[in-house]
Amino acid sequence: MNGIEESRTEPSPHGEDVSVVISGCDTADARMVFDALRAAFTTDRASVDVPERLAEKRPSAWTATVDVTEERVVSGPVPLGAPVSIDVQGGYWAVERLRRSLAHAFDVRVVGTASGDQEEEVRLRLTGRTGR
């Protein structure tokens, strides 16, 4: 990402929604990530909509759409049983805002990106934190 995108503080005219896909983790860790997202932003995933594994032998994927227009403060570090990879897609400003917000709850590392004209897809690796 270039310095221009990182330093932008105003919302992008290209949208504030970010699509999030969590896969390859257990249901408890997926729920912790969704809870952190819900604490920070408005999402289309209700708190009672908990991740469930529908098939034992097939991988499960859980999705949410997150509106990053209004950001709330995440209360602090969130533990995870194992690292979680999530794929996020949206406008550059929106994806960066979501990443920075998640960094209040988890150790966040960018492990892959695919850039388009007005949107990007980023794979993030989240590691739980127990308090610092």
C-alpha cells in the first residue's frame, strides 16, 4: 500500500462496506473475531448468529459485511485459540480502517493482497492477545 492511501483520513467515495470471510478455524475463534468486528462497527451479522460447523469433513467459511463508516473503540486484547486468517474486500480506505481497528484486539499481519482500481482484497492473519 502506498503512503497516499495510508495517510487518508476521510472516507472514500467508493463505499464503506467491507466483505469479511473467515475460514479454516474453529467456531469459537470465528465467533471471537465476529464479536470484535461487531464491537467496532455495524455488521450484518447479529450477535445470536454464531458460527456453526455444518459438515465435519468439509471446511466451513463464515461471512459478514461490515460498515466501517462509524468506528467504535474495541475494549482491548482478545485471545484466540489459534491464529485466524480472514479475507477482507472493499475500498482501500475501508479495508485499512477495518485492519487498524482489528489491531486493537489482535496482532494483525497482512499476508497477501490483490489490488484493483477502486478496491482491494487483503488476507489478514490474526493472532490472539491476552493483554498488554
